[in-house]
Amino acid sequence: MRTPLRRTVVWLRRHFPAKKPVMVRVCKSLPGMHGVCLLHEERAIIKICKATEQMMAETLLEEWAHLLRDECPIPHVEGDEHDALFWAILAAITKEYRGE
């Protein structure tokens, strides 16, 4: 049986595929963070801090938006990982995920 988090991973892979393989891991703790997206040349690793299923799914949406933003050819605004394009990507993912 798939957990809600696992269903979210499958949904993201189907509806918002990344260019590289993505591994999602649940961690006991991530000091000061709910999640983090670690980008490597050959793959991405998204680490999610253990919490409620809803919180982990919401965190996964945000970290997936970071991944897709990084794959975009438009350069980041210097020193701003949450630039306007990131927010647009996250909004698109969230609206689709919630069926809005």
C-alpha cells in the first residue's frame, strides 16, 4: 500500500517530470529545515523531515519546485533561491496537485 507521500512522489514524476532521476528520502531531522533539495550532476536527492503526511507532501512540492527551477535555463537571481520563477513553478505545481 502506498503512503500519501509515496503517492505524491509518483504524481510529481508523472505530471512534472524532472530531467534527471530524483530520490526522495525521509529523515528523522533536518535542523532548521522541513526539507532540502540536493542537486548533483547525475541525480537529485530530496530529503524531507519526518512530520505529518500532509506536511511532508507540502514540503515535497516545494522541494520539487526547487529542482524544476534549477533545470530552467533562465538564471537565478543572485542570492535568491526563492525568486519569482520559483514561486511561479511552485504555484503551478500546487494548483494542479490540489485540483484547482
